[in-house]
Amino acid sequence: MDIAIIGWIWMGIVIGAIAGIVTSGILSSGRQAELESENLHLVFIRDSLKAEIFRLENQVKPKPRKKRNLKAKSIKIGE
């Protein structure tokens, strides 16, 4: 009688361990797919930002404005 009880206990432990491993695998597969899709999204954002940085660094500088030719004679002071 004692050996039968020990056998049933061991059988319950083995079946419970297998069910736990299967359940854990099913739950983690959904999480892993979500993390992989987020990883691809972040790689896309990184590449986009890198391209934007290179585009901004390689812009030509604007031409400086021309100075105004003001003559001192044309300005009347004190009148």
C-alpha cells in the first residue's frame, strides 16, 4: 500500500512538471514574439535617426548676407 501511494505521488510530480514546462513554453513564446517585434521597431527608429543626423551634418552652410553700403554723408545728425 505504501509503494502504491509513493508511485502515485511520483506520477503526479512527473505529470505536473511536464504540464508546467509546456505552460511556461506557451506563455513565453508570445512574450518573445512581442520582444522581437519591438526590437525590429527600435532598429528601424535607430537607422532613421542615424540617417537624419548624417543629413543634418552634411548640409552646406548658408551664404553670409551682404553688408549694407551706408554712407556717412547720407546720415544727417542734429538737424
